[in-house]
Amino acid sequence: MSTQPPVSSAASSTNDTATLQALHQALATVLDPLTGQSLAHEQAKAIHSVQLNSGRAHIQVELGYPAKSLVPALEAAVKAAALGVPGVVEAQVEVKSRVVPHAVQRGVPLLPEVRNIIAVASGKGGVGKSTTAVNLALALAAEGARVGLLDADIYGPSQPMMMGLSGKPESLDGKTMEPHLKHGVQVMSIGFLVAQDEAMIWRGPMATQALEQLLRQTNWKDLDYLIVDMPPGTGDIQLTLAQRVPITGAVVVTTPQDIALLDARKGIKMFEKVGVPILGIVENMAVHVCSQCGHVEHIFGADGGQRMAIDFNLNYLGALPLDIQIRLQADSGTPTVVAEPQSEVAGLYKTVARKVALKVAQQAKDFSSKFPTIKISQGT
């Protein structure tokens, strides 16, 4: 644990100087609500600014992940710690989040206006990947992040229906497209450009090119996270996307069923080969609770995703139930996180989202924007 002074620290008098040192020590006892580590820990460095003027403290805490739901409790904890210091008579606390770009695959440049790209993937179809992706995007937005959602499933786009969107995207310059906006999330999908019942009979290279155009010719606006709902499987399209798209990390979705776990392992191996970190594993349809009698049944097996996370030394992000309401809400264009934001299931999605955001925040940062652009001109 580090109790070094933060980026900004100031005292207005000699008396305040001793109090300021004690204040730093007190703040170092406050724990980050997600990591359980001190806000002054070397990895977090969350205490951004502490100023003291005649016993009145002004404290700024800056988290590297969105945490709107955790702010009131954290502000209260910081304020209580500050007021417990002799000499501090008043404490004003401000907690904010700042999401920065993090490292991606070597040699792949970041996307303008997009700080981090998170791929949501599965080894096979039918495990609830798209439902997880849309609720993850909505949960991050609910926590205060600026979020985009790219439907990368060319052959079976589902996000237009899940987000209740339709119609071709607007183009202001004839070259790029404006994303649709719904529930505070910017959305783009091939489903906006083709008829709903039209089959995409494209070979791999054509599909990959179309996806890259969707990704790079969409005017994403100041995104903290772009969630990419990847096509299921580990074929040529998925591999090419994993190599060319600047992915901060991947979330792998599986069910506890052995056959799903077998394919999920292939997905993990694919991302490992191209140098994309795995942020964690989501175990979907983990348990079914009968709505009539409350009987609990593990229809697809029990704890398979959790065991796989242990085998690969990966984060286990959580288990989601097999619940008819999740399906009904997604089909109606109002996914669970916005349909029933206070429900238990929405709470599970939000917990997964916070874990994903924290894992991203702990990745190595991208410092390319810190370096000046050097231009060499020919002298005359």
C-alpha cells in the first residue's frame, strides 16, 4: 500500500500542513468498492486531489472505471474518513470516473473517438452471447459510461431487434454513417442496411470487409467502450476481426453444457493466439428457477463455466439465469437492464459490467496519444 501524496495536494497554513498529512493517512484507509484495495494503492492512485484551507477539506477521487451506482457510498466513506481527522471541520468530496485508452494488439492502431473495444464472443451459437452483449452495453451506460454497440454478426444480426431499432443510418457527408441512438447507447449493425428477411450470402472476405467498414465508417462519438457482438465460432471471419480490430479485451460467453464449454475453449485459444487479453468468462443459462413453484434446476449442467475459468486462470465474471423474461424483454426491444433496472437479473448484468470495466482499467494503458507527431520536411 502506498500513502504517497496524490497528484494535487495543498495546505493553506503551517497548522494545516500537519493536518494534511494525517488526512492523507486517513484517506488511505478507504477501500475501492470493487478491488477492496486502498484508494491510495499504487495500482489505483484514485485520490486525485486533496486541498485543505483552515480545516476545510476538498477531496477529489478519480476512478478508472464507471461506477455511478457506487458513488454515493464511496463519497460517504471518504467524507467520514476525512471528518475523523483532528483539525478537519468540513469535508467536500467529489468522486468521478475517467476511462482512458488501454493497450491493444501490437501494431493495430486505436480507433478515433473510441477509447476501448470489448469483444463479446462465444465458441458456438445459441449460448446467449448477443443478449449478454446488449445488456452489458446497457449496464455500462447505466454506470455512467459512454457506450457503443457494434453488431458484428453479418449472417444473423440481432441487435436491431433487441434494441428496438430499424431504418438505414443517416449519412451527413455521403461517406460515413451516423450510429442509431437508443437507451443512451450508440448502435450500428448490418441489419440497418439490408432487409430483415434478406439472406447475406457472402464469403468470408466480403463479410470481413463489410464489418471493417461498419466499424471504421461509423461516426462513433467519444466512446469509453465499444461493445462488439462477435459472430459465433472461431473461423476465418472471427480470426480476421481479432487480428485487425484494436481490441482491449474479450468476454467469452458460454453455458455450463460440456459441448458449449468445448467450443468456448477454442474461442479462448483464438484470442490468446492473436494477443487479445480475456477479460473473463460469463456463464449464461446457469440455472433455471421455476416461476410457478420455485424449483431450482441446472438444465445445462452446473458450474462448468466456473471450472473452465479456474482451468485457464481467468476471471469468472458471474452466472446468469435461464429466465423467460430475459428472452421476452430482448425480443421486445427493451432488454432487461432497461426494462427492469432494479430487478435481480439486471443487478447481475450490472455486476458483470462493473467487473469487466475494472478488468479493463487494470490493463496496461495506451500512451500513444502522449507522444508528439514528428514531421520531417525536406529543406530547400
